[in-house]
Amino acid sequence: SSFLGQVVREQSFVFSLLLLNLEEYFFEQHTANHIKNKGCRDERKFRGSLKICSKSIIFEPDDNIQPIIKIPLRDCISIKAPEDNEAKNPFTRYGRTEHLFQLDVAGKLGDVVQTLHQLYRASCLDKMGDQAAMITAILQSRLARTSFDKNRFQSISETLHMECKAEMVTPLVTNPGHVCVTDANLYFQPLNGYPKPVVQITLQNVRRIYKRRHGLMPLGLEVFCTENDLCSDIYLKFYNYQDRDELYFLIATYIENHITEHTAESYMLQWQRGHISNYQYLLHLNNLADRSCNDLSQYPVFPWIIADYSSSVLDLTKPETFRDLSKPIGALNKERLDRLLTRYQEMPEPKFMYGSHYSSPGYVLFYLVRVAPEYMLCLQNGKFDHADRTFNSLAETWKNCLDGATDFKELIPEFYENDSSFLVNSLKLDLGKRQGGKMVDDVELPPWASGPDDFLQKSQEALESQYVSEHLHEWIDIIFGYKQKGSEAVAAHNVFHPLTYEGGVDLNSIMDPNEKVALLTQILEFGQTPKQLFTIPHPRRIIPKLKSLSRTSSHNVSIAESPVSPNEESFEDLTEESITLAWNNIAKLKLDEQYKIHKEAITGIAVTCNGSSVFTTSQDSTLKMFSKESKTIQRSASFSNMALSSCLILPGDTTVISSSWDNHIYFYSIAFGRQQDILMGHDDAVSKICWRDRRLYSASWDSTVKVWHCAPGETLSSKKHHFELLAELEHEVSVNTINLNAANTILVSGTKEGTISVWDVTTATVLHQLPCHSGTVFDAAFSPDSRHLLSTGADCCFKVIDVQTGMLISSVTTDEPQRCFKWDGNTILSGSQSGELLIWDLLGGKVTERLKGHTGAVMSMWMNEQCNSVITGGEDKQIIFWKLQY
């Protein structure tokens, strides 16, 4: 008989033996006796389970000491039920060996034999495509004759929303069956009852769902009930994408955290700001790129991090300890790379640099052979790989990845988790003897690791180290980003065979089924490149107050940070602590007072340093001074008959500056209560003004932003102000808003057509220009650390941009336009078109609190430095005072 030896078996071991071919379906199983030496004195019966699969019969004895028997249907001579067995004993003749099985099938033996005959005929077809077509027809026929058993519902009150045919996918078993979705649960009922009669998942427990590309087709769906675990709760493959998409929609609209929150950009923002670890970020990127533990051809890929496997102590402060993350494995050794490039240049189209991939089923099982020997037995046709090719030593494996002519493999997540069992031969497997005579046992660890657990702990520390945090974005560019394809991939020496990329082959265009199966088999065995998640350079992680360990310096956008003395730092820390406390409690903002002080919408708010006087501008063309103490209007000034658009108070609280739609900027003396000066600097309405360090910045509908300098020798309290035009930042359309970062080095401008421009004000040059919005940009502001830029527009969207790279990293859709906002980099306080103040969790992309206030659009917003007091001005002509009540 054909069997794979006596090994220590886990419960699911037998099912791992099913896939000696590309794909094998598990049709049914029956309790049975395997009878040896029928009718002889030494006749023996072995109780167990008989499994009927699409290309083989497998008998798993209940006694683990007995071997598992696998009988390929293609090699059988005959399959029949003997006439004298009372319809209970079918047997197979395999070569010269007969296998007699006594089944407990309660009168259904004829159906079992008929199924075996059908599968036997399919397995005898010469071409793989014909085999696959006939097996699929048999499978679909069985599915069509069955349906989901509604008696399996958890509650009789459940409402059915959808039922369809699908398959549950695990690494080596594909189980056909029926999927059912109700208003409370997701069910899967396998035809064969494995691993249990019904798999049930409560919808309220679902945290993440991902559409998957399975077998190069968009037919997979993976469901997770945890936020950060590597393995999912169920992986389903559908027979058409319409069923997959409908089920996805039903679950996504049910779960509280909608799936649109979980984008590469939102995870990037969390990672950049330190809210998730390097490990968690890589895990999420793998999930988004179709990598799954249930698909060995698309198993999650993690980088080699450590390059030192010989020292007695692992020094994570030395850059030399780490692998160069800016290069793929194949480019780390210059001599090998030169040989590969020579071959690449001489190669006809399609060209590729590497003849093997960095992630494939063979490489995954290479690492996992000690915990999943059944996987390797499957891959190696029932035998383990040669002892010298087995995963023996970390140092040897790393050296071979550097020097080997065809070895370019990366690592798998297990190297950075807490379970070290894959490094230990706890099953006492006979993995062979090496050329030197040494038996293969546990993996040899580097000198700096005292044991497997210590090795994993130090690997985790290396992954989360400062050096890796500073350079991980470079590896992401190669595996998931813009260096994955095209000319950037060629420049990065990162070119694989075109068939390994998403979209590299259209299986639907291949009409010959045999050619299609052969090509699919080749691709799945070779490995697949992850789905491309980023098409522009990935921003680096924010590493505050840490000394860089970079090997080489790189040119970055300058974001100035002034050095501070110990005393200043202590004060700054206290201020930061109070600001953090305020933003953590921003939902406790309460309406304190409200006053109607204008005849039209309020466009600007400015407050004196002591907070006693509030200046407002309005579309009614007036500037007004409101006293908080007397709760009355103390001043009202009108400079022209056209609307005023914004206002600010100069340092010293002596002068208020207002911008007007009449193209002018007006200076108003607080002390004298009259217009002090006028700056006629634009050819169209002035939409917004800013003041920093004796410089005035003015935005206009004449498509310019102008930078003015208050001439030396002039005081801010003098009667006249003489301004020198320093720079003119030209745009193609009207500019609606501007803002500066905290260091006064970068300016953002937003236009009426939705373009966001980021300018270096020291050189008056544009750094980035993005068509972010499909309508007018209402407001834009930098995060406190100047790393990110947030904007809002008439298109009902918030957009987050990485300032260093100019990359749009997040987009949050709103129910209505948000006219103005304040933010701390994570939380947004916005004024809506309807008059409410909304508090947003930016990383989650959702509203956490709604505060009733104005009866019309919130047009302007002021917040004090401590972030515990807010004033808003509305279309309803009112100003509202808000206070934080802890």
C-alpha cells in the first residue's frame, strides 16, 4: 500500500496530505474499518475514518501508531462493492494490493461507490485541465443538490439575507459547502462536515474583512474577529465575484468599524505617529496586499532585519548590525548582483532579474517544517527535503540568502512573534543526516541568543529598534510600494517575472483549460508579488528626540525645531501635557454663551492676549470689538462697503488687521479707535491673512499669495506701516485660504478649484502641489509637529498629506462640508455647514461627538493656546463661546 510513514499526528494531520497536486477537494468522510487479511486466521480490523477526496482516498486510523494510508485514484485498477458483503464493504484494488473497507453508511453505500467511480474516471483523464473540469462538474452537481440547513441557525428569529455556494480555504484543504448570512451571524456548512458541521461567526464580533485574490482571481474573502492577529477566523472562496462582493457589503455595513477605515493610508498614519508598532504595521500591510496564512502562495512576508549572526552580543545601536533595508535581498551582495544584471541585460523579453521569488510555498514550508511536517511532505511528494537543504541554521540561511545563486527569500511573521516552536524539533522528526554526519534537529541559533525564546525576543527588539523605524519605509517601497514595478523597480534591482505580479496574466483570456491549469500551477508554486499599495515614496516614521542611526544622510524637507534650555523644555512639557489633556477631553466642550453681533455671516475672529476683547469681521463689511466682561459691542468700524474676510491682532494688542473683498488690507488702531493704514496689494479680493515674525502673508482671488515684511525701524504701534514685498507665490486660480506651520518655514495654500500647494517660504518655492479636492478648499492647517497637513473642502472630504513626501495618506468622507477646523494631529474639531461642531477620530475616520450650536454654517473658529476655550462665528451672525468642562 501507499502510505507516508508512522509519524506523530495531530488531529488535522491527515488533511494536510490531500494536496499532492495543485488543488484537491475533500468531498466526504465516513467512519470505517480497514480490514487486513480478510478470511485468514490473522484477519485484523483497524477502526478509523475514510476520506474521499477529488484525487485520492485516505484512511486515517484512530490508533496513531498505525500509518495513514493514501491511495491515489489514478493508480487504482478497480473500485467496487463485493457481492457478498451485504453492501457494507467496498474495496479498491491498487496494483497488487487490495484494500477492504467496511463502512458505516446506513444503506448509502451505492452513493459512495458512485462518487468514487466518478472521481476515478476524472483522475484517469490525461490532461490536467480536463481533470479539473470534470471534478468541478461533480462538485457543482453535489452542491446544487444540497442547501444550507436552516436548523443550524443560532436563533429562530434570525432573518436570512443571503445564501450561496463557496469554499472554505485553509493551507492544504479546500472545503466546498454553503455560505449563509443572517442579520446576526455568518455561517459556513461544509459538504463533508469538516472541521465541524457548521462554522459560525457572530457578526458583532467581526473587526476586519478583506477581499482576496485567490488563484489569481478576485474571488476570496477573509474575515477577522481580532484587530491584530495574524490568522483569520475564516477564509472563503466564491465561484463568482458577485457573490463575494455581496457578502462583503452585507458584513461591512453591519460591523461598527466600517471597512473603509482600514486602508493602507490610515494604517500608515497610525504607524507614522507611533500608534502601532512596526510589526503591527507590516501585518496590516500584508493583509491589505492579499497575503494570508491560509494561502501558502501568498503567505505574509516580513524582512530580514538582523545581519549579525556571529557576535556573542547583539548591539542594536550599531547600524552594521542591521540589513540594508533600502535594497532587496538579491541586491545585497554586489558580486552576485553584477552577475544577475549581466544575465538580465542579455535576456530576451520578458526580462527578469531573479529566477526565484522572495516568498513562495517552498520557502514558507522551509521555515515551518518542524511544526508543520505534513506541509513539507505534501510539497515533497511524501518525503522530507534533503537534510542539507533543510532549515538548519540561522547563520547558514542568512549566508545563503546573501551568496546563493537562486536564494532570495525573505522571512515570515513567525520570526517576530512569541511562539518559538518552529525552531525546535519537538515532534522528534527524522529530518535526515547532513553530509558531516550530524542529524538535523533543532535550528542552530546565533551566539547572541541563549535559546529559541531569547532569539525571538531579540528579533522583536531589532524590528522595533530606532534604526529599523527610520528605514522600514525603504523596504516597504520595495515590497508594497512604488519600487515594486516599472522603471523604479529596475533602478532598485527589484524585477521578477511579469507573471508574479497582480494583473500579470488574465486567466479568463486563456481558452485552453489545460494551458490555464498548467500556468496557474506554475505561478502558484513560484510565488506571487504582493498587491501594490503605494505608488509614490512612503514617508518615514516620526522619531522624536532620537539621534539618527542612518548609514547615509538624505535630503529632506526642513522642518525647523528650535533648541530649548532645560527650563524652557520643562515649561514646554507642562504646556504639552495640558494641551494633550484638553484634546483628550475635547468631547466635554460645552456651549457657554452666544451673541448675535453682526448683520451678515461672521468671517474672522481674533482675541487679545488677556482674552478680554474679541474682534470679529463679517460679510456686512464691519469690524467689531466685543467685550467679554460687559458682554457688549464696544467698537464698530467699516472700511468700505464690501465684505471683510478675515482678521488678526498684531503682537502687543495695539493693531487689528482685516482683509477685504475690495482688494485691500486695513490696519485698525485699537488705542485710537480708527483706521490707521491701508495696504493696496492685490488685484482681487483678499481672502485670508496670516502674521508671523514681522511678516504678513496675504492670499487673494487674484491667484497669488504675497509675503510682506514690516520694514526695520518701524514699530508695530506707529501710525504708518511700511511693507516691503518679499515674495509672490503664484497660482493658476483664486486662492481661498492659507496657513503656516509652527516653525514659520512652510506655508499651505488652498484654491477655489481644490488644489493644495505646500511652499517653502524661505526660498519662495513650491514643494508639493496636489489636486486634493473637487471643489473649493475651505481650510487647511499643519499638525503641531508639522509632519502632516489637513485640509477640508466643498467636496465633503478631509484630506491628510505627508508634508515630507507630499503623499496623500488619508481621506475621510463627511456627510456635509466642514467649513473650518482645529486639530492636534489625531483629533479634529470642525465647524459644519449645518452649524454643528463635530469631533472626529481621524485615525478611525468617524465622528465621536456632535455639539449643537449655530443655525447656519460655522464660518470661522478661534482656539486659545491651552486648547480649552473656543469661539466660533457663524452664518447665523452669532459668535458662540465654548468652554472645556473637565
